Amino acid sequence: MADISGYPGLRHLRGAPTVHVRHVRRGEVLHDGTGLSFWFRPSTAVLSEVPVDDRELPMLFHARTRDSQDVTVQLTVTYRCADPETATSRIDFSIDPDTGIWRQDPLSQIANTLTENAQQHALEVLATLDLETAIRTGVDKVEEATTRKLTAGHIGLEIIDIRVVAIRPDAEMEKALQTTIREKVQQEADRATFERRALAVERERAISENELQNQIELAKREELLVVQRGANALEKAEYQARASRIADNAKAEGIRKLAEAEAAGEKARLDVYREIPQKMLYALAAKELAGNLPEIGSITLTPDMIAPILQRLTR
């Protein structure tokens, strides 16, 4: 709103950088621009004030889908007055020269125009979509169609941005959809749980089979080890038996050769004795006997003992 100061017969208007002020007197434009400051006579001045800053217009309206379901569309349009001259010629932006207040409500008129146009384009799009598609992809489609078709150049406005916030069904339908979606989500969760359990069972089975296979392989290796140990023990026993037989044979051969040697020696000795006279043999026997007799401290000879010996010696 313009800042107007009152003086007797005159007024002073001080504008703002975001407000376009148009001053007309007797059909002649005296001042036209933003950030102006000037004097004027209230009795002859026609003043218009057009905001040229960016403004947001939120909208909320109902639409009907292809399957006759009611939905609520929530969107926001950002616009600005790009042509104040056209805007003042199509919409009443005139202000009171004493108070600076708009005589009408131009922003409401702009809001109605933009809302009706945006609603028309949104209804055209939603009428071709069923409820599920409208909820899932309707936001992008409505935003694209509205951005492409919504224009306000005929009233001097420029559409800067259009944002579709949400497309929602009525409360009962939304609750029913939420229940359906919850059930689907729960089913997906149950399916995922079952899949995880099945995967865990399959993994446990694979692990058990692997352990069983390892045990079988270990048993086979143990069997091979036992067989190998038995073969080694048998080979060792056979080797020891052969060694024992060889040792026994060698020992027997040694004993046999020793016996043969002893027998040969004994035979040679007997052969020597056979050639020695009998008297000499007696003398040697007596000598051998004397060498093997224990020590005799004293001996008693009787005639009965000496007589036979003397007889033999005399012979």
C-alpha cells in the first residue's frame, strides 16, 4: 500500500520498490513506474498501484477421476505482474487518493482467474486417469499439463512456477487404500520373511550336507589310514620275521660251524691220543687229574692202595 501524506489541497505519495504506481490526470499519464514519489491533487488524480513482486497463490479444489472417484488437488502458483499497463487496463488496481487503499480487491480477482484456469487444466488430466493412477502419477501429469497450458498474459501476469503438492482421495477411500496398501506391504513383508526362512533352511541343509560330506570324506581317509597302518604293520612284522629268521639261521650256522670245529678239534685230539702210548696217556691223565683236584693238605697211603699202583708201574 502506498504511503500518502495529506496537506491542504495536496497529497504526497511515496511508493515502494516492489510497487508500480500509475498517475493519470485528465487521461494523461503523469507518473508511471516503481519507487516513485510525487505530489498530486486528490480531486483530479487517478492513481493505480500494482504489486510487481513474486506472489504465491495456494489452491485447493476437487476433481473427479475416470472411475468417478472424488480427489482433492492441492497446488501452488507463483506469479508476478510483468505488464502493469495491461494489468491496470484489465483489472481495477485504483487506490483512494486520501488513504492509498485499493477501491476493489484486485488480488482476489487474480486469484479467482488463476484458480479457475488451473482447475480446468487439472480436471482435463484427471478425467483421463483412474484413482490408482491419479494417486501414483497424477501429481507429475497435472503439474506438467498446468505448467504448459496455464497463461495469464492477457491480464499482464507472468506465471513463474506451478507446484502440485498433493492429489488425495476422500477420507474413506484413503483409509480403504491405506488398508489395502498395508495388507500388500504386510504380504510383501511375510513373503520376504518366508523367503529369508527358506533361504536359511536351504543354507542349513547345504551346511549339513557339507558337514556330512566332510564326515564321509574323513571316514574314507581314516579307513585308508587304517588300511595303510595295517599294511605297514604287516610289512614291518614280515620284515622282522625275515630278520629273525636270518638271525636264527646265522646263529644256527655259527653254532653248527662251532660244533663242527669243536668236533674236528676233538677228533684231532683223539687222533693224537690214539697214537700216544698207553703209559703216556695214564701219565697225562694223572697230570690232568692233579690239576683239577682240590688242594690236598695231607694224604694217607695204605698198603692196599699202593700195591696195585706199584704193580702197574713195574709192568
